[in-house]
Amino acid sequence: MTLDNTTLGAIAGLVTALTGILIAYYNRQKNKSSAKLDKFDFLFKERERELARCREDNTSLRLELEKSQAQRDTYLAQRAQLVSQMQLLRMSRSASQLPELVVGNDGEVLSFNRQFQELMGITHTELVGKREEAVYASEESAKASRLRDQQVIKTAEVVYSFEHYGGREFVVVRYAITAGLAPFAVNRVLLDFDKLKTLANGR
């Protein structure tokens, strides 16, 4: 394909802006939830240790034990609420208007949203848990995609590429999903190339 520099520059600007918004939103929500969950887990472990000490002398520390149990119940209720909030975050990803695919470090498909499912014409059980090679028409395309994922995991950088999914061409934005400090998966967001060209030329 041949595009003039002005169109390419406009497309690059759109992709960069969309990527920044997506990553900032997901990371902000994930970090908030993870920090709260870590704090609750730490307090829970501290309270469990207190409970163990209380059980050693049930007579003199009965009141402290009851207090600790009440606090433990409160923690469990708060933690359940936090888990529910994190599930809502995952649901918001499913509600995204852009096709998204999450692939683990080992190349296993972890999840995808409804837009990706409709694009590829597949069901959840046909792909989740399978190797990502099932997404591509050729082994060569699958290997090239895997190399891009490994680059994201190794460098924690955002990677852009042109790829075909469902017979259409997309600008694919890849970024790492982390647990603590270590990335455990790569999220791919698909931006329709034809729509990007239309937006860029309309500027």
C-alpha cells in the first residue's frame, strides 16, 4: 500500500492518542484495584496471626479474639466488594467498541471481547485456552505475531504493527499486562486501518 507522508503522519497521531487513552485508563483502574487488594490482604494476614496468638490463651484474650473475628468478617466483606469492582473493570473491557485479544506469555489465548469474537466468527470455547496459532491463517503469521508479543514482554514497550484479522487489515497496538512488576500477558487492541485512513484524510 502507498500512502503520502501527511496521511501516514495523521494516522500515527491518531494511533498514538488512542493508545495513550486506552493504556492510561486500564492501568489506572487496575493499579487502584490491585493496591486496595494488596492492602486488604496484608491486613488480613496480620489479623490471622493475631487470631493464632489469641487461641493460645482463650481465657485471658477472649475479648480480643472476638474483636479480631469481627474485624476479619469486615475484611472479608470489603474484599468481596473489591473483587466485585475488579470484575466490573473486566466487564468494561468486554464492552469496548474495539476488538481486543489477550495472550499469555506462553502463547495461550486468555480472553477476548465480543468485538473480536464477531470479527473472527468464533466461539469462546473454540479459542480460549488454545495456542494463538489458531487465530492465524498461516504458521508464518503466527510466529511473527509471537515475536512481537515477546518484544512487549521483554521491553515493556508499546508495539505497533500492521496485521490481518478476519480478512481485514488493522493497526495492532500491543502492551503488557502486569501482575506486580512482572508482565504475564499481552493485550492487543485492533484499530481498523481503513477507518484510520478516513479519519486522517478528513482532518
